[in-house]
Amino acid sequence: MLIPASALFWGLQFAFLNPALALLLATVFDASAGEIGWALAIYNAGGFVASLLVPAYADRAGDYVRPMLACGVLTLGLAGVLAVTTALPVAVVALVLLGGPAGVGSSLLFAHLKHTGAAPGDVVRTRAFVSFAWVAGPPLATLVIAGFGPRAILAAIAAVAVLNVATTAAMHRAVVVRDRGPAVEDERMPRGRVVAVVVVFIALQATNSATVSVMSLFVTDRLGLAVAWAGIALGVAAALEIPALLLIGKLTGRISGPVLLLSGCAAGVVYYAAMAVVRGPVLLLGLQLLNAWFFATVAGVGLTLFQQIIPRPGLAAGLYTNTRRLGAIAAGPLIGLGAATRLGYGAVFAAAAVITVAALIALRLTPFARPPVSGEGDRISGDLAATTKQHS
């Protein structure tokens, strides 16, 4: 139970912090809207760099648990600094130097899974616990803040960090790494193929980020419904994502990952196209089933795909994590379509459908199995490719 517990705690840690961070900056540190924007941008930039450097160090060391342990300790330090200071510059420095590296813990967990020989289905099922944390975390954080004030969320974050340190320490004592022979360097991978997959996932993440961001405006301006329907729709999609991930975990051993991912993209195309013309709340909620399947494949199968085509577990997890960050940046022009066309915010969904079609075609044309390298003989690298060969 160490791995599921660790996934849950890492998910909760930042499901508490990230949604509440802007409120903390405004209420505790008296930051203006502009200062909040800059603080969050600097924090996210620090997280982007850390999610590349820390996993790279773990790859070189061949140890992902000790850096995870350090991430838990850094989270405790971040909560402590934010609790004792009211100076905004100090808070921003703490977010970059402590919060950026601390946020890599979840990526290191999945790198550790790959390093210890976990099957793709195990990785996907573990990802479901992170999704559950993000369903439960923001409402819990809101309750804590409403009942005890904004600083109280720092105590909750520290408590979860203590649990993270405890489970990671226990994981370190229990770890058993399967001997995989000499490490395979990622330079032996076709870089163009890796870049193509990264770009595709940035595009897929951008469509999700843009449509989630405009959901409230779409519901009120386009559908003429109360804003609460946006929260209900997003909540339904998030809740359905968990059983979708569990189902994907069961299907992974029977159906290849690329096929599952293509099915998710097809569901995404239908979802976005239908949302562009939807008119009532019933269809709005019903379509969230397609949305959940789409994002579950992007989140679950996408992670295992990166681990398949990139032989370094830390680098694979770090790159995948950063597709989410870069996708959020790329979502900006998509959101701008809401004010530039007659469709209004429906144009955001229509454009997302077009982008997902292009991503689906690119994925269909991309070979995912790495070519054999010296020392591997005729064995094709990658868990999904090996599974396909075995079943054939």
C-alpha cells in the first residue's frame, strides 16, 4: 500500500497548495492582482526548471526515492517559511527555491515505478490516486480556509508533507530494483520522434486547459445557465476520470497503449465538437463521460508512453509533467478565440476539436517502439511494445 498512499499524499499536497496559492498571496501577503500574476509566473517557471533538473539528477544516481524524500522535506520548509513571513519577496523566493523542487515529488514517484519494473497498468492505476486527490483536495482546502483562515491551509500542507516523508522513508527501506543491465542512454532514441510526441501532448494538454478555463464563461454566456453548472460539469468529469483510469489500467495488458490513446483522442474530438453546438444542461453533463475518457488516456496512457519512448525514467516523467505546463501557456491563444469569433466561447471548443484531430493523425503516424540497441539483441524496448509482441 506504500505506492498508492504515496500517490494520494503527493496529489493532496499540491491539490491543497496550488488552488489556494493566489488567495494566500492576496490575503496574507497583500499582493495586488499584478503581483499575484508575476509571483505565480515565477513560481511556475521555477517548477518547470526543477522538473527537468531534479529528475535528471535522479536518473544519473539511479535513485528516485531519496530525491522524493528531499522533496517532502522541502515542502515542510516551504510551509514553514510561508507561515512565519508576511513579506511578498521572501514568499516568492521560497516558492521558487523550495516549492519548485518540492513539486517534482509526484513525477519522481512515477519514475521510481518505472525504475523498479512496474507494468504500465500499475502506473495508470497509481495515477488514479493522484486524480482522486485532485477531486477531493480543492474542496477540502476551501473548507479549511473558510473555517480557520488562509494560513490554516499551510498547516494542512505540512501535515500531508509529514505523511509523504513517512511513506517515502518506508518505501526506501522496502525498495527492490529489478536488474535491467547497463543503462540505455536517451541519445540512442530518435530525437525527432520524441520531440514530435512532446509537441502532440502539449497540444492535447492545451485543449484541455483552454476548455476548462472558459467553462464558466461558456456556460453563462453561450448556454445562458447559472455559473454553478460549470462547476457541476467539471466535477462530473473529474469524478469520472478515476474509474476511467482504473479501467485503462485493466485494459493496458490486453490493448496496446497507443490504441487506447487513439480511442481517447477520438472521444476528445467528439466531445469538443459536440460542446461547440450544445444547448442544454443534460447534454452538457452527458458529454463529460467523453471528456473523462479523453483526459484519462492523456494522463494515464500518456505517462506510460513517455516512459516507453524515453529510457530515462526521471526525464520521461519530467518531460510529461512539463507538457501540462506548456499546454497551459499554449492555451492562451485558444482562449482568445472566444472574443474573436461569432461563436463566442464555443469557438474554443471547435478549435480544440480541430487540434485534437491533428494530434490523432500525428499519433497514428508515429512509431512508438524504440529500435533495438547494443546489448538488447532482438528484444524491442518498452513495456507496451513488449506486451504487444507477447500477445501476438
